[in-house]
Amino acid sequence: MNLPGTPDASPAHRPPGHAVPLDLRRTPDADAVRAALDTSQHDGERRFLVVDDAARLVAHQLLYEQLHSYGPARVVCLAVATPGERVLRRPLSLRPPAAGVLWVLDPHTGGDPDGLRPLLQLLAQPEVFDAVLHTLAGVVHGVAVPSVRVVEHDLSDEARTRAWKEALGALAGQETAGGGPGESVPPELAVLLDDSLPEAVAGHRWLEPSRPAAARRRACDDALDAARAGHRHTRGPAGMFGAGARRTDLPGRLAGLGDALERYRDTVAGAFADADGVRLTQEQRARLLERGIVLPDLPAVSRTRVVPALRDLTEHLLDQPLPLRSAAARLAALSDRSAPSGSAARLARLDELCDPAYLRHLAAPPPFRAGGTPATAALLALVPAFVAGLWPGPGWFLGPATGVAGAALAALMWRHRPNRSPDGRHDGGGSTRVTARLLGGLAGGVIGAVAGSTLPSPPSWAGAAAAALALVAAVVLAVRDWTRSVDAWWRATDAEYAERVVGDVDRLLAETAVHDWLLADARRHCADGARAAALLLRSLAATADGYGEGDGPAVPAPAPRGAGAGTAPRQAPPAEAEGGAELWEWDTWSDSSAADGWYDAAPSGPSGHPGPAGFGAPADAPYGPHDDRDGGFGDPYAPDGDPYGTTGPDAPYDVPAPPYGSAGHPYGSADPGDPSGPRHIGPAYEAVPDPSRDPFDEDWPPLGAVEDPPWLERERGDGGPDLVDTLVADLASGTRRLLAPCWARIERDPARAGRTPLDGPMRDLLDEVRGRLLRDAATSPPPHDPHPGRRPDATRMTGVAPDRVTELLAPGGDAESTVPLCGPQHRRLLSADPLAVRRVRFAPEAFRRGAAEPDGPHRPDRPYAVRAEYADDVVWTPTGRHAGVLGLVPLRGDAVRMVREATPGEEGEPA
């Protein structure tokens, strides 16, 4: 059977829906029908799943007709029979193809009115509902007896609780101190954090040439050029021997350089003080222009791009996934670094760059020293004098004369020293070692003369050449010493550093103009927005902690139905059914009335006593507490995780939720003392009921139920390797959606946005994720998941091998036996042709994801790497944890009678 909605390709995400439940056994009145009609359905189709007593179908004909009062509707009715019924009277309003009837003759439900819940969960899914109704349309009279075999894949109680606690802990995280905003800051925010300059201001002239600031900036350059020129004139022979070098006044030029730097620094400092503040006003901009500072426009870094960049950063942190508190710590660090401190705060940095001590150093030139140490100076004078004294005879005069000439050159250095102004205003002092040179020269000349007298007399021309050479050497050495000493003194003045000072001040002025003036508004907006986002994340983390510690509902374990709800074992049908009725198979079915004990069968109640109480009690019989708002089935998302009901996670997503704090909101009244307010919690886009209000908590399973239905096989796992990570990813994704409306508030008013109460919506999100964990071990993707096909399969979520599901849904799985919901005494009502049985096979899409792996190649590292193949007629449901086969057994023609109108006087007679 190829039905719409069962394609062979990988499934696209479909939001879970449900057929509207209506229990006419408990609420057989028009109000219940009206409530069912008012329930919206997400796909526009009107589906109603009705549970009624088989004996009252005709009496409720008007109620069935009212289901079509809003337009075409599809109805599947579960008619629960009593043991004594042998004929089903079907009203005309339940005729196919718009309606179909499943006649439940199961004696096992006699003492458990809610024992049909697993079957109702299956039929409430639109895909299964449509497949069953489509199949019933091909059955005689549109009536069949269901025959079921279902496998349930779920988590054990401990695994579910453990996974939920781990997911909450990973979501909230721990408090962290210090750290920075990380390396994933968007470019729109990165420019606000450091002192880098945007490309938009590259080459911009910050100083107006005709204004005072530019003039003082040029004065610095001129003063530095003048000092460099004086240094060039002073060094070398011209500076040592020329008279013009003395008039250069190099110390005065250095003092003028210091004054120029100080005036430029004062101009910049005044601008910093004038334009101080968290936002540059028009008046401040005008004063800056008067000083000569021109500010450009930077539309690329305006505040309008800050909040979108903050949102991208926050969502990126949550996608990693990073715990909420860790993400909040990074946003807080971002807030601290981006907060503007005002341009006045950069005055200290300005003083570091243009140090007043350096300016005083320029005004006080260092000492000038030439000749090195006294011994070095004496040696430099001794050697030329010694050479000159080697000439026998004249050497006695030339040797000492050469020494005196060296001392005279040292005296000339002292007179022309570069650290002394011509007028004497600046004089750094120093030493040229005149005395040491004189003594060394005299001693060298005498020693040379003595040596020349004792040694053999050289030719006269050699002595003359030696004397001339000595005199030239003395002059050259003096000039060399002067040049080196002048260069050393120039370096000691550190005048070249002034160029760096001017460049650093220019850079600081540009950085201040960009970050403290032009970007002040954007930086303040970024700091406030990041702080607001951090506060919201911390509040969400606190809510998650409180939810796990007891402020919110704890994760309840599925209510076990007797001993059959243990961990992991697959339950085989028991050898004997409750009440003494033995199980039977189609191959042992005899058509003999005598053989099947038809005439001898006596109806029995739930405890083995005869009477009709075992099947289908009257509509006003006490079936346990229930809530009329859901049509009589109660809240299907009970702590046992059974997915069913109009307010559960399968509810349509377009149902608007009342405002938080109102009486109609799932949290109930905003008054904490109001005990009557319901506490049905769900996310902003989907309502999930509170398990604490589930009417089946006390009555299902009933005390008399000691085991699961024989057609239900439960398999429990301890959780797969992807369970916790998937839960954390779902919570992070939901947190992003929960924060989505807050960004507009942060854009408008970050201070108020940081105090936005998100406790209720966060609990809604936690309940939604927890509801899917209870419903199907979170194998179904959450609403609005952009990549549902990437979700792990059921095996990696539950840790249960899919072998049993593969057997049921394999192409050759038609031979799998099912359990008919009737007793041996009802065989005679069924069709004698076993081949007439129709089958509907169904499974959640989580099994198909694991089999087909549509988003990537086959992964052999998976613990269950068998590539399963399923039949083409399998009905795939978007949610759920049940997979199996639902057989529809036709009835004999005389077992169903069509009644066109109700008998007068019966309940529900048409008016």
C-alpha cells in the first residue's frame, strides 16, 4: 500500500500533529464535541479519534454528525464492546470513506479502561490515522477488528534521568572568572575592542593645515630638522676648526625642539579634555575644529551594526555548544573591553608618549666628553710625539712640540664643544682631556728623542718624514676623536626620538578620534548590549539549575505496567491471557462454532466474574479522574512519556499561547499564591502539559494490571552515545530562538532588556525538550530544526539495537504474527478468509534516518552498523517511539448492521 506521505526518499521535517481525541464514554454530550471542534489542527485537515461504547454508537449519531458541522471531517471510532455483544450497529454517519470503525472485543481491557492508551497513541498520529482510515474504506462496512504487534523503543528510567541531568548541567555550566571575549568576535565588534584603525580612515588628514594644531605639528618637524642640521655642521673638521660651527647654537635648537613638542602635546591634551565624555556632542566637535582637528564620517561602524553582530556572536557561542555561563562570561568580557572610557583617560598615555622628563632632557644638553679615559688620551698624544722625537737632534724639539700640539687640539675641542651656546645660556660641560694629552705628548717626545740618540742615526730625510707624519697623525686623530665625540653626544641627547614622539602622538590622536569620539556611541551600545545579553544568559542558566534542582518538574520515569516494564528485555506474549482466555493465532483458527466454544462462552468481568462490567461500562461509569478540556482522554504526556493529547508536544504549532502571567497561560495566574492556576508548561511556540496534572498518574496502570498488553513489546536502553549531546544541542537551539525577540529590545533599550523575565519561556523550552525525551527519547527533531536529517538515529539515541523493528518492517515481514483485540469466543464474527486481513505498518522516522543515513556515507563506527531495509508500504511518523504492525480483520456481513436513525427515547436522540 503506497500512501501519500510515505516517500522512499529521506524524510523532510514535519511538525508533529495529532488527531483530536474525543471520549464519548466519559463525556457523551455536545459540549465535548464542541470542544473537539474548536481544537485547531496544524495541517488544516479535521481528524477526530473517537472512543465510544459499541452499544451507544447509534444513540450518539447526532454527536457524530456534529463533527462534520464545520466542514468535511475524518473520523476513526474505537467502539469498545461488551462481552455479550455479537452485532455492531453502526450509524450512517460512520460510513466510509470519511469514517471507519475499529471494533475492540479485547477481554484484556475489561479491568483496564485506559489499557487502550498505547493504541490510541498510535492512531492519533496523522500518518497512521490516514493509513488506517484509507484501509478501512476498502473493508466491508468500514468496520474491522484491530490486530496489533507493537515494539516500543525507549530509555530506561535511570538513563532518562541521568541524561537529563547531564544535559542541564552541560547547558548551564559553571561560573568562570576572567578570560576574554574569545577569538570568534565578528569584525564589526573587533574594531571596537582594540586600537586598530578602520580602513575607512586610512590616509585621512586629522589636522586642518590652517589651524593651530597643524602649525604646532609643523613646528615640531621644523625644530627637529634644525637640530639635525646643527649636528651636521658641528661634526667633522669644519665643526672643529670653523668659527661658524660655534654660532650654530645646537643646545638652543634642542631646547626649541623640546618646546615645540610640549606645545603640540598641550594642544592634543586640550583636545582630549574638551571632547571627553561617552558621546561626542556637536559643541565638542566644533571646539575640536577650532583647534584644527577634523573628524570624518564612519558609517561602516555605526551602532546599527552592533546588535546584529552581538547576536551572531552569541548564537555562535551557543552553537559550539558553549555553556550558558561561559558564554555569559565572554560577553561580559566583551562589555568590559568595549565600554568607552572617554578621551580624558588617554591623557596618561599621552604623557607616556611625550614624557615631560624627555622634554627637560632636551633643554639640558648632556656633557661633552672627548678622548676617552685619561690613559687613552695620554696614549693618543704619546705615540705621535714619540715618532717625532726619533729624529736625532731636531727630535728633542719636535717630539715635545708634537705633544703640545695634541694638547692644543684638545683645548680647541673644549672651546668648540657642541653642548655650549655662544651666549653661554646652555652649557653641558664635559672634558676633552687636555692635561692628559699634554703630559702624554711631552713624555712621548722626550722618550722618542732619547731613543733617537741611542739608536743608529737614520738618514736625515727619514727623520723629517717621521716628524711630518707625526704631526699629521696628531691632527687626524684629534679630528677623528672630535667627530666620534660629537656623534656620541648627539646620541646622548636622544634628539632623534622626537620624531617617534611626534608619530606616536599623531597615532594616539587618530586612535582617540576613532574610538573615543567617532565610535563612542557604538562602543557604549556594544558594552550595554553585551552586558544585557550576559545577564539574560545568566538568568537562563539559573532557571535551568532551578529546574534540575526541584523548582521545575523532575524527570519522571514512565509508569511501568507491571513487571513487563523492566530494562531492555523484549517481552513475548504470555501463554495465557488475562481472565483465562487463551491466545490464538490465525493458523489455528477454526470456523466451527462448536470448536471455538461460541455457544458455551460466557462473558466474564475483569476478575473472572460474569457480567458486563468487564467490557464497556456505561458512559457515566467512574473511569478515574479526567479533564474535559482534552476531550476525555486526559493528558497523554503522562510521566510514562506516552505521547498523546491536544496539549502535548504533538499539538499543532500554530496554537497561540496566552500571555505569561495571565490566568490562561500554562503557568497559570501570575499570583504565586493561586493554587488553582494550571501549570502546563511549554515553549513559546508549543504547549506541553505538566505531568503533575496527568489524570492517568493514579489510575493507569490500574492496580489490577500486572503486565503489558500481549501485543506490546517494550525494549529499554541505557542511552546511546549521542543522547546527551543531542539534548544539549536542542536546548541551545531553543535558547537561540528564545533570545530572538530580545535582540530588538536590546537594540532599543539595553538596560531594560537585560532585566527581561525569561524564567517562564525558559521553563517552556525545558519542558518541550524534556517532553520529547519522555515521548520518544528525543529522537524526533525539535520544531524549526533546519537540518532534521542530521539528527542521530534511534539506535544512537536509545542504545537499543533495531533488530526487532527491522524484523517487523522488513519487506518479508508480513508473516509476523499479530495479536487480535478479541477473544476466542469472537472468532465467529470475523471473516473466514485470513487473506482478507489488511495491514498497516508504521515506524518513526528516526529508524529511517538510521537506515538510509541520507546526510552522509554509511558510518561503520556505529555500534549497530547494519543497514536495514524496510518495506515500501511503511507509514513513517515524525515522532513517537512505537513501531509495528496494525492488522485490520474484516467482519462477516451479518455482524454489522447499518442503522439510519436512532431509536426514540435513547440517549442522544436527535431533536
